Amino acid sequence: MTKETKIIVGVLAGAALGATIALALSSDSTSDLKGKVSDFFADLLDASKDKLAGLTDKATGVADKVKDKIAEINA
């Protein structure tokens, strides 16, 4: 795992933990709490997918550049 990936994972985990604790300490009913938690994690999952898609695009771009440089060297 790269340093940036570790930071992103740490921030997401901290946000999830903080939101869960905040919701647990709130005075909402159990069904409201379950709905809020499931909505939060659905949003978190969507955000994570977007971040991973961006990282995948970056990695693909870097891999293509490396392949091009290797082809230039071998030519």
C-alpha cells in the first residue's frame, strides 16, 4: 500500500467510526439510527469507489508511460 492509500483508508475509517459513535450517542430511535447508518455507509462506499476509480486511472496512465519508455529504450 502506498502512503497516499494508507492516508485515504485511515481518513475513511476514522470518518466511519466517528459517524457511528455520533449516531449511537444521538437520541434517535433504533430504526432511525439504522437508516442513518446504512445511508452513511452507502455514501461512504460510493465515495470510496470514486476514489479507487481515480487511482486506477492514474495507475493505468503511469503503466502506459512506463511501457512507452521501455519500448523507446529497446528500440
